[in-house]
Amino acid sequence: MSYDLMVFEKSKAPHEREKFMEWYFEQTEWSENRDYDSIEGTADKLKSWFMEMIETFPPMNGEFSDDSNFDNPDKESYVTDYCIGNDVIYTAFAWSVCEEAYSKMRELAQKHDVGFFDVSADNGEILFWE
């Protein structure tokens, strides 16, 4: 199990919780014709968020991954699985860094003007920063 959070393009997501959850489940079917390890084709604000987020939480896969992170005990727990869609980036963190991941991800979501969804929480918060 992992600690999961998501950022999203606010203009694409419904604001009403029930409709948002339907949209979320559609997004996480991962049916887009794309490489989910690549930021190519992703909304610009999500790309900016991603590039700053990986400074602290490096990606497990894709062009920005670095296998040496797995050999460094100080960095290994920070390696994160990113699933990158056109309008969402879904993240899977190690539970050992969940508080830091939550804080950093939420902070950068607001900074880069993208939405934030706490996937792992029961009735997790959905934030649009409006």
C-alpha cells in the first residue's frame, strides 16, 4: 500500500464532490493514449508543479528518474511513483514520508494554481484554491 495524493487541472474538474468523484474515477482508468511516465501532453501548470515536486520527491520512472536514488538510504523513501495524465498527476508515496509529502504537495498545488485531492483519506479534501 502507498500514500496517494493527486493534483489536477482545475478547469477540467467538477467542483461538486459527487461529480468530482465520478471524474476522478474516469481519470484513474488510465485510458488516455499516452505514456503515463512522461509530462509530454500534460497541462502546463501540472508540468510546472511536477518539475518543482521532483526536487524533493524524485520520480520512480520516466525521463527524470535516477536509479541511484534507490542506493541512497536518505533518498530511497522519497522516490515517488507518478502517474501523469493530461489533466491529473496521481502520486504514490511511501508511508514513511506521508506527512512531508502531504505538506509539500499541498503547498506546491496552491503555488502552481492546480487542484489538490487527498486520495488516501476517507472523504479526502478536494481543494481548488479559489
